[in-house]
Amino acid sequence: MNTGLFAQRLAVVEERVRCLYLEGEEYAAALHPHGTSRHDGVPWPDSQEATRLADEGDPLAHAVREFALHPDEADLLITCLLPDLIPPCGTAFRTLSGLAHSSRPTVAVALAVNAIPVPEAVRRGLLREGSPLVRAGLIAHENPGAPFPDRIPYVPDRVLAFLSGDREGIKGRGSWLHLLSDVPGGPAPAACDEALAGLLAKGSPQTYYLRQGLAGEALPAARAALRAVGKTPLLLAPEALPSSEMTSGELARSITLEARLLGAGLLIPLDASAGAPADPSDVLHHLVTCLDREPVPLILYGNSAWPSYGRHTLTPAETDLRSSTHKGLPGTRSAASLAAAERVHRTAALRSRTAQLTSVWAAARDSAAGELGRLARHIVPDVCWSELVVPDPVRERLRMLVARIEHRESVLTRWGLRRGGGRGRGTIALFAGESGTGKTMAAEALAGRLQMDLYIVSLPSVVSKYIGETEKNLERIFAAAETLRCVLLFDEADSLFAKRSEVRGAGDRHANLQSGYLLQRLESFEGLAILTTNLRASIDGAFTRRFDEVIVFESPGPEVRARLWHTFLGSAAPAELCVDELASAYTLAGGSIRASVESALFAAAADDRQLTVTDLVDGIETEYRKLGRLFDRRSRSRTETPTTRQ
């Protein structure tokens, strides 16, 4: 048991009980079995001594200073907890109050022990609802609706444990409140530490908001600032809040009591709820509203602003992550990724460690991959740059597109060509051309060259009939793509990026708003996005101006078609085949040539034989029919050799 001021005052109040109710040796033995030495003359320590005791960690001295308690209130607090620590006192209280069912003193008995008349207690507000003891949660009433003298006050277990010297009672809060150790948890910008510490030292306002990046600078910055003003960092985990057990007001009072007992400042991550199985945003919303009114430093932190609460916003100098990203692509705006990264930082801080940047990135990427996988199809590039068969002008433009990614930092930063107006560092390209001319294959080869994954956006999963849902889905796609540093392909982008029309109804207004959002989001995009279209004329001119590259894929000429035939046939080409003649006779795009080769190979495999020219011509004829084109049988006769005709 504590041997400081608390033990001293406990002996004083116990002696008061003995002296007031002593009516014979029987009660004397019951109340004070170890002797009858008198303690009531022991005075309260003066202000200087009380400050020294509080600074040294004496729990009762700390409570008196933190909750601004009068000495009478402190003695009343001790009177109410006597039955919990000295059982004979409970026996005496039960007898003297006339309540056989309760060992606790009534308000009248507690006041009598400390020689305070009931009218004076009413006038001073002692033990009433608005008193410091009751308002702060140091004392509660078993029967708050009873007349004031008959109420039965008691001290909650957490307060009793604290006064007895137990600072680890926080473990009873489960997984939603955590004390942070003195071990540093990561890089903290010194300027932010000093600014926040200066504001905390002034004491007002009590609520602050720190904006951070993926490196998790806010938590160590807030912790260092709290330590600088003598406060213990107390971290709340929003996703673990007991949402159904207590109201927001009760939860706020419980958290505030814990923080004040420990002399702590509260830290609450705002991004932690994103992607959680049960979204606690409503609980967190009301909780922060309640905590904002409490006399405890409250530091919120996250990636995006929460303007309803942060009275004073600070932005830590964001750690430069671009050196750790691939090809200069920057960080993330994905709420799910930021929440995952924040949990990694928080877990490391609770274990007195510093989160490794590789672990943070892994968590952010895994979360972003799950988010993007619901709205786009993931493709691991399987087309080599050397296998891409396109006209030389197209290959040159693709090479320049690669250069835009690889040398972005040099151009935009080192050479000072930064983009104004809030524009991002991303690269947007349009691939226009007829179906089968190699647009998708070029995007896959480009992703392979950059060592990135390719995600093809699935328009049915993006477009929604509900107003605003399409924009939300697109924001998730763009944010997740920025995290994953992948190539984002909008295949058949006409439906999303079509020209805006004259507003004739609600549908037109909604479509134009969607186009306006896309224009703004493309300008701030930080990754690589490719749009493909068969009808370039249908793309809104406002989008065209924002494209870094517009590459036109025209139908291949005879020379390119010959290279395509060679590429797709490989070692399966018949010995008697003249590829140049085949390429000249049939004007097919690359996709159709590939399909023709596949049909021919399946036909040969069905008969368990080698591929023949006849198989290839049959495959070409099939493609012509699919395209609705007239197949020239004279060309077939010229292509097939006499030895291969059937």
C-alpha cells in the first residue's frame, strides 16, 4: 500500500471515525485494533510541499492538484474508500448509518466524520453532482435519486487502485487505451515538436490536429511534445472502442479520468478506422466531440483534415519518401493504405520500436491492392518490350513515355520545371486506334519495361447509377494506384471521358459533374494512367489537353504485319509458308493476326499434326467473317501452294 500522503491522510480520517463513534472498548477495538494513537492533529502539507509531492508522483497529491480539490474534498474522498481498505470501518458505517445492507457511509455520515454540517456541504457543493469529486468521476453515488443526506457515495475501483499506487490499472481498459513508453518511435520533425509543445504549454486550446504523411511523423512528434510539457502520451485505438457497452459521454468521462489520473495527453489517430471490419466513425465522431470539452490535451492526427475538431492544425514536415518509391512515383492518398500504415506505426510504438519503412510500405501496398482489386483487373505483365511489334513512330512515342517516368525528378525538381496549380507529378497518356492494333499489348509491355503491375479498370464495377458513387469509386482507384505505383489502364475509356453535352436533364448534369471531377483528378494524379479508345473524336477536348502523350495506333502496313506473323507463329511456322505474301494478301490488325494463328494451331492440335498454311488461311477466313468482311478466295488460292491444297 502507498506510504506517502495517502497513507498519512488515511490514518487521520480513520482516527476521526474512531473518535466520533467511540462508545466503548468494543468499538475502539473494532475500529483501531492496533492502538489508539491520535492523528487528527496532522495538518495538510503547505502548497510548496504539496507541489513537491505531486511532482515526485505521490498519487493523492497529484489528484489534489489535477482536480483542484480542497483539503475537505480530499478527506471526504478518503472517507468514502475506507470500507474498501479497512473492513472494520465498513462494519462501523453499517451500524452507525442504520443501513444493514451497506458497509459504505451515507453522505450525512461522511460529512459528520469530517465535521462538516450538511447545510454547509450543500452551500459549498460538496459531494453533489457538480462538485469536482463527482464531476471528475472520483466519486459516484449508488443511489443518486435519494435525498442528499441519504445518498451512498463510493470510490470507483480505478481511482482506488490509483490512490493505492497502481499506475497499471489502464490494462483493465482492454485494447483501446495504451500508455506509450519513453522509447522513441520514429522520426519527429523538430519544428513541429517545438510548435506543438509551445501551444501545449499555454494550455489553450486543448485540441490540436497534426497532418502527416505515410512515414508516420505525427505520432513521434506528438509524443515528444507531450513529454516536453510533462505529460504522459496515452494512445487511443479507435477500431477497438467498446461501441455497444457505453455511450460516447460515458466513454469520454472514463477516458478523461484515466488521462487525468496519469497526467496524460490523449492521442487519437483519425485514419485508423478506414477499412476496419466495423466502421467506428460515428462512435469516434461523438467521442471526440465530448473529449473536446474536457480539460485534457487532445491531439488528433491523420492524413486528411478533420476540420470540425482541430482548433489548431499543424503540419509536420513530411518525410521525403520519393527516394524509396519506384521511378520517382510519390506516396499515397488511399484512406485504406494510410490506415494500414498508421496501424504499423502504432503497433511499433506500443512495442517501443520504430516501424521500418519497408514494413509500412508493405502494409500500405497490401491494403491498396485489396482496394484496387475490387474495381480493376490485375495483370502481371507478360509481354516483353522486345516482343512488342508496332510501327517505329509508335515505338518512339512509347520510349518517350518511359522517359517521362524515369526522369521525372530531374525535369520537375532538379531543373525547376514544377507544375503549378496543384497539378500532380503523374503521367497521362491516350492510346487511340482501331480494335486489335496493339493498344492493350503496348500498355502491358510498357508496364513490364517499368517493372510495374498493370491494372485494367473494370467500367461496370466503377460506374454507378447513384449520384456521386462513380466519383467515389474513381477516387479509390486513383488513390490505390498512387500507392501501388502501377500502370492504370482505362480500357475503352469513351464512356468515362466522353464529351460533355448540353444540360437537358438531371442525367446530363450528373454526367457533366462526373467529367468535371475526372478532369480535376487527372490533373492531381501522381501515377501513370493510360486511356485507350477506338474513337478518339469522342474524347472531350478538355481531357486531350491534359494528356502528356497521345499515341495513335494505326492499322499495320505489310512490313509490320509480316513481323507480327513471325512473332505469333514462332517455331510453329510451316516451312513452305511465305510470310511476306501472307502479310500482303490479308490486311489484318495485330489482334486479328493473333486470333488467326490461335485458330490455326487449335485445328492442327485437334488432328494431332503439324501446322499447315491451309490451317492459317482457314483461321484468316474465320477472322474475316467475325469482322463482317468479304473474304477474297482468289487471295487464298495465291497463298496456298499446290502441295498444301486439299
